[in-house]
Amino acid sequence: MSTDGKQRDARAIAHHYDVSNDFYELFLDPLMVYTCGYYRDPDGKLEQAQEDKLDLVCRKLRLEPGESVLDIGCGWGGFSIWAAQHYGVRAHGVTLSKAQADWAAARIAREGLKDRCRVEFRDFRDLPEGARYDKIAAIGVIEHVGVPNYPAFFGRVRSMLNDGGLYLNHGIHHEFHWRRTTQTDFLYRNVFPNGDLSGLTETLTEMERARWEIVDVENLRLHYARTCRHWAERLQARADEARAIVGERIYRTWLLYLTCSSVAFASGSIGLYQVLMRKQGDQSFTRPTTREDLYA
């Protein structure tokens, strides 16, 4: 992608994620995870759901102590930090948001993880050509890639994965008969300037064209409906603080965006899928034949 394209992506990410760390702290969980939770308990709390989601990703990736892990679009570093703390890996997160990177670096230092976890303010496309990792995760990234850029994105990720490794892609996709609406235009204009969703089958096709084998696919749509509802309720409960930090317009925009997102996930017009992959033809990793250990 051109330098102009990278700068455009950086501006779009900054528009959304550099609103204010203090603002996001009002409605996110303490780990600052800004992606779909995983509710083992249907009436569970957001905090537990986000811990369970991070752990589910670690289990799906079959993380082992000492492995190197790349966290593309790592946000505030939640997955990188969790994986380093609980699975003993060497985690490297990259984000296009400087505010996120600064927050993550401070937390990594507080947790005493600087020897095995780092988060950088960097475009993952600018990682060294020879960068290689045992496992890779992209959690909530595909929405920002742009459908025309899928071949380059999936190809670059593949080039960075060691043989025997696994890649997990966690992202939002629209349903097959989706059509653009005024709601979509509002979100793209005011919330996600570079948002671009595809259908699941379209994405899987591009993954296979980039020579990935699809190992597992799981739909977490209803989990995201609940997550967005929790975020909206938590933000509304702290409305005065939100207004003081970002003003009335941004507060109302984010409340509307979170509420509409919850409704869209609940109705099925959009969904959340975790896709686990390995390189086509890679016989050096033999996965278990069941999912049972993932949910133990």
C-alpha cells in the first residue's frame, strides 16, 4: 500500500481511538478490551466476559510458554498482556493509535512485563521484512483493512508466520444480503472513517486465495450484541463524566453507535466471526480433532 494509504489509515484510527483514553475507561472493562466479549454465563458481567474472550483466543492459538506472538491492531494491549501473563509467551503488539500505545506501555511497566511484552505505535506493514512469529492474532482489525486490500493483508500475515504456527482472525462481517443504509453512512462519516465490511464467505475465499487453510470458524454474534449493550449502558450511566471529557456531540454519537451496533448484532444484519487458520500444506502442526479442550 502507498504511503498515502498508510497515512489515511493512521488518521482514521486516530479519529476513533484517540478520542481520549479517559473516555474509553468510562465504559470498557479494566483490561480496556474494545472487542466482542465471550459470555460463558448468559447473565455474566462484561469484565468476566472479556477475560474469557482473551483466554479463548489463547486456547484456540494453542499458546505455549516461550512462543513469539504478534498482536496486530492490539488496541490498549489487552490480548498481548493477557497472553504474556497467563501463557508465558513473548508478545508483540502494534497499533496505529499513539494514545493506545502509550497507555499499554504504562500498564506493561506496572505489571512488570517489559521483558516479554511490548506494544508499539507502528503500522504492522512496517515491521521488518524478516519478522517471524509462532502465532499471530488480529482481533477487531479486518474491519479497517478495506476489502480491496485483503489479498495484501492476508499475504503479509502469512509471510510472518512460522511453519507450524496458527493465525486467528476475529472480526465483524455483514450478512449475505446486506445493503448500505443511512445508518451505515452515519457510522462511516462520524465513527469509523475507514470502516469496510465484507460477507464471511467473501473473506474466507480471500483467505484461501492467500493460501490459508481454514481450521475453525465460530460465530459470536450474540456475544457482541450483549457486549455492545453493556458498553452503551455503562457509558450512559456515566454520561456527565463523558460530556466533561469529550463534549455533548461525541458522547451522543458514541452512545448512538453502541446502541445501534447492539441492535444490528441482535438482528443478524452483522455478525462476529473467529476464524482460525494455518498455512496450506503445513503438516508440522496437528490440531486436536475436537473442540472440547477449548471450553473445558
